[in-house]
Amino acid sequence: MSLTKFIRDIQSRFEAIPAPAAIFYDAIPARILKKPEGKIADDIVKKIRSGTVVDLGSGTGFLSIELAKRAPGLQVFGIDLSRQMVKIAKRHAKDIRNVQFEFGDAAALPFGGSSIDFIVSTGSLHHWNKPAKVFDECYRVLKKDGEGWIYDPCRDALKECIEQAKKNYGFLIYLILTKVTELHGFSKQEYDSKIKTILDQTAFKDNYQMELTDIWMKIMLKKRG
């Protein structure tokens, strides 16, 4: 078994990131992903500038905090299954009033039905043990016409836009991101088969789209009344 396959298998077994891994993530990978997640924050605040946003698998909090900073009219809730991740995120978010981090399971969200305006997730889909349940929870809590943007690494994304990626991030970061996408997420073929099959079994079955963007596969969900 290759090291890459071994790491991917380990990730699929553990939904919550262990405390030592959370500390390591905050020290290195989270910093490398700031620029890609910063682009996502820009796109989201162009879409919504007030209301409630839930960040599933919020990790050490960068995206949630950026959303809160860029759009003070948003109330942002970061939910993560790792207590250490939540602890780190709360430390990063000190004195930012419109962001809140809580320990929680994406498959059992602590929100009422039709109460959330927007949902985002970056890099957590490949950790979900019950993805269909998570998608249905997203549907339950979203308001009518609410949207969810689920981003997960796709190793084919960088292959299809090599020169643009090098220009955006520089050659060294491009190489690191290439390895990150190899170790996390799914291939385009897996998204087109495995993830599509799961989505077709959820309440979003007729209301989703997938597209490659930057280092991600972006899954756009829509709750129609």
C-alpha cells in the first residue's frame, strides 16, 4: 500500500481530527490554505452580507473569522467535531463578536429547521462518516432558497489549471497544494460517481451542481420551497 493511500484510508476512519493533528494543522496546513480559503470568503460575501452562516468542519477558524470580519452583518457559526479545533478557533476569534465556535456533529446540527441563510464547508466532506445525513441536515436547517457551498479538495483541479495555480500561489505553494489535494478529498471521477450517487439520495437530489474551482470541487446546494 502506498503512503498516500494509507493516509487517505486513515482519514476515512476518523471523522474528528485528534488533538495533536489539530495543533499540527494550525501550525502548517491551515496557513497554506489561507489564500484558497480567502478566495472563498470573497465569493461568499459577494453572495450574502447579512444573516446567518454555518461553517461545517470549521477547523481552526480561518474561514469563519474572515467571513465575520468582511461582513459584520453576518452571524457566523463554526461547527467542528474536534474539541481541540474548537479551542484553537476560539482563541483566534478573540474579540470578534459576530463569530461563534462550538463542538458539534454536522450530521446532527444544533439549529432549528429553516433557520440558516447559508452553509459553507471547506475540506471536511471527505471526513464525513454519514455524508447523506449531513446533506439532509443542511437541507433541514436552510431557509427556503438558502444555499450551501461545499468545497472539498480535488486532485484533478490543479491538473486542469496548472499555470493559473502557479501564478496564484507561486511554484512552491503550488507543489504543496498538489500534495494536499492528493492526500485529501476525491478524484473528479469519484465526485462524478460516488458523491453524485450520495447526493441523489438526499433532499438536494434535483438541486445541486458540481464544478472544479481552484483546488476544490465545489458542490452548490439549493433549498427550494
